[in-house]
Amino acid sequence: MFTLLRFPTKQQSTVWLKRRQKVPASKIALEMKVSRPFVSKATKIAEARIRKLLENAASISRIKIHHISEKHGLILGYSPSIQAETYITFSPELGIQTWYQHQGDCDTCSEYSTCNDTLRQIADEWDVAIPKKMKPTEIADHIFGTIMRELRWK
């Protein structure tokens, strides 16, 4: 059966990201000039939409889900087809991203710049410091390792 998938609106995404970054609802309401109940409702709607988006991405890629958090916009799973731990993320700026844990040869990869920029954006959103000289596979390991420890998923 067809399921309607909708991304959170820009306002819902802003509220959701601020809540993920542990900004109090009262402060978000003041900054955005909205009510606290609006912040609560926007968060709930955004989380429901994000959960559906994450689950759909996992289903399409045949990822076995181990942990899911719509509050954090993240899935930890496993891809049997490529035998790799898999992370599916949601970001208001980047949308849905799927990352497979692997040891790639970043220096010869045509996607180096794209991966590097995307991972650095994810690191910024999660407030994870990344040294400038790290390669994308190292950045991904560092980011997702930090996040997994923070969420106590590993």
C-alpha cells in the first residue's frame, strides 16, 4: 500500500533541529515569535514525518534497523547485501542521507568533495569537531562513533 511521505516544513524543521540541539521550547518560541504549544506540535509533526522518511529509506535499501530515533533523525542498521553497518540520517538542509561503514580509497574517489562537504555539514549540525586533514571515511567513523556514544547505541 502507498504511504504518503512528507518532509517537515521549513518551520517544523527549524523547531525540530533546535530541539535536537537541546534548545528549550520557551527560547524557541521567543526566537520564532510563536507559542510554546506551537513548538510542541511542530516537534511532534516533524518527528512523525522524519520517522516515516527514515523507515522508508531503510526499507528501500533493505537495511535491517537496529535503532531508530526520530528525535535525532537517525537510524543505525545493517545492510546484508554489502555486509556493512549503515547509518541513515535526516537533516533539514541535506534531507535523507545513507552512509555505509567502509574503508574506501578516498583519494581516488570521484565523490570525495561531495562526501567531505556533506559529512562536515552533518558534523556541524551535531556539533562534532572534525580535524581539517581527515578523509571522508575517517570523518564518517569519527562522527558516527561520537553520535553512537552520545546516544548510547553502542
